[in-house]
Amino acid sequence: MIIPLTRDRLEDILSSVKNLTIGVVGDFTLDGYWYADMEQSQLSRETATYPRPIIRETYSLGGAANAAWNLSALGVGAVWGFSVIGDDWRGNILRSLLDGANIQTGGLLNQADRQTPFYGKVMLTAVGRRTQEDARLDFINTQPLSPESEDALLNSLESFLAKIDGLVIADYQPRGVITARVTQGLLKLASDNSEKPFVVDSRERAGEFRQLILKPNDTEAARIFFPERDIATVKLPELRQAAIMHNQQTGQPIIITRGEQGCLVVADGECVTLPGVPVPPPVDVVGAGDAFLASFTAAVTCGVNPVEAACLANLSAAVTVAKIGVTGTAAPAEILSLYDMWASNFI
Ligand SMILES: Nc1ncnc2c1ncn2[C@@H]1O[C@H](COP(=O)(O)OP(=O)(O)OP(=O)(O)O)[C@@H](O)[C@H]1O
Ligand SMILES: [Mg+2]
């Protein structure tokens, strides 16, 4: 295979993203890691269980907030976050992490009766044993976003849109901020601003965003194109064909990610298969999709063609996959250094 991106071109793209302002709308979440030292756990006689004595806690940006963090780490000039979170301790930590990552939070709204989504990982440790992950503690929302918050979110996006060059839509939660009304509002904003790329990563509802640039993984793509089928039976050539038809009908590129196997890039009626960038074990694939989404969006917002943009995105995602125990971000120097290692195998 010939790498569809020269080093000079990669450097050019990494330097152009510095001039961009990119927005991220969607489910901003907080990840927490609570380390329990089980050596210090003493049986609770009342409950007949062993408590988890937490000796250390760390927090990081998750979901849409991780996509925003990846844009910022890539060197994108300005990154704006748009979401609705709760008025709670998790929201406070989320805001301070976003500030620390240089992400603008003017579009991050509060709704008093809403919970800031949180994934709490309880890590059990004991001398001489491998750390073991306990059942996760998730803070979720059981009610849909209020109509007032839907309006406020759309108004805030609309008022900033003139300053934004491209938008990521990161729809990850079942009762998240991308509701049916917000979806309609986003589609209207996209059609009024058709010169700006809107790139969508939606776990359950990608089909509703057909007119925009989609970044599903292979399972999500199978669900979009073959909703009646058992997705395990959908073969790669069928996915390719359906994606080409989608591209011909909508005129929009679609990128289907395939884990370590890389991605399919479908644009201009053709499907290009890009291999992933190999990473030696151990790997941690959590957040790889967000890293891919961020770099791909930054590059297409600079006017880079989808194949080159996806090649950069494969590199960025591979950098984060090599980072264990964190979702991870990819900085330009890390991307260039992985590129050099990767390219040396092709000479
Ligand atoms: N083991 C791996 N080695 C190298 N690159 C990888 C690996 N796993 C994932 N990637 C990179 O990450 C990209 C996105 O991965 P994947 O298709 O799993 O996304 P996803 O399912 O959306 O992920 P997420 O669970 O974060 O939503 C791939 O296209 C590839 O570039
Ligand atoms: Mg994903």
C-alpha cells in the first residue's frame, strides 16, 4: 500500500488546524477512576460485604468532551463546547477540566434537575494482584432534556455559528442532549450553513443525520443501512456498496471506522479502504472513536480531502490507542513520530 499522505502534507495540515475554530455539540461526560485498596477493606457486619476503601481519585473528559479535548490537543485554534449539564459536583469538575484543556464553555448550559453524565470506574487493587475493575457506577438521566434547554442550546449554537468553521455532533447517550427537536434544529443550521462541515458520530440515531457527514463504526453503519437485518450477517462488500449508494444519493462523504483494521472512506462515488496504523500490544481502544472523529473533522474543515483526513485520523486514533488506562489525546509531535515509524515500514 502507498500511504495517501506525505510527511510534508501531514505537517501542512497540522499547521493549518491552528487557524480553525471548531464547535462540539453533544453529550459532554465525565469519567472518574476511584482506586480502592482492598488490603484496607474490613468486612461490614451489617451488610456482610467488603467496602471499597478509596485511596485515590482521578477524573478525565469523556464522550463529546473527549472529542473536544482531542481537537484542542491537536492544536485547533479555538474549541467551543455546546451541551446541557447538571448543577452538581460532576459538572463543576467537568467545567474545570474543560478550562484546563483550553475548551471554551460559554455554550455549556446548566439545567437544575439534570445529572451531569458520569462513568465511575472502581479499580480494586491489592498487593501482588492485578488491578481489577468493579461494576461501574454511572450517573444517567432518566428524563428527556427540557424544551427550555433544547431552545437555549440551539440559540447558543446559532449565535456562535458565524465564528465556527466546522461542527462535531457527538450523540452518545440514550437521553442525551441530541433530542428529536435538537436534531431538527441542527439539520436546519447545517442547511443554512452548507459551506461548513458538520460531522456526526451518533450511536443510535445516525440515520437521522443522513444529509451530513457521518462517522459510524462498522456496527453502527450496518444498523443504518440494514435496519431489518441481524448485523452480524452484514458482510463488508455489502457495507461498501450501501455506503457508495448513500454517498451518491446525499453527495456527502461517509467514513466507516473498523477498529484496528482502519476505515472505509466513501466520497465522490468511490470507496477507499485505509488500513489502521499498527500499534504493538498492550492497547486500550477506549476513546479511539473520539480521537478519530476530532482529527477527521479538523482536517476536512481545513478543506483537506476525506481520504487524507481519514489517514490523519487513523494516525491520531492509533496514538491514543497506545495510551493505556486513559482515553488519551494525540498531539502533533506524537502523530508525526508515529507517522515516521509507520512510513519506515513501507520504504
Ligand atoms: N487496535 C487498534 N490499533 C490501531 N488503531 C486502532 C485500533 N483500534 C482502533 N483504532 C483506530 O481507531 C479508529 C476508531 O476505532 P473504532 O472503529 O473502534 O471506533 P468506535 O467503535 O467508534 O470507537 P468508540 O468505542 O471510541 O466509539 C479506527 O478507525 C482506527 O483508526
Ligand atoms: Mg464510536
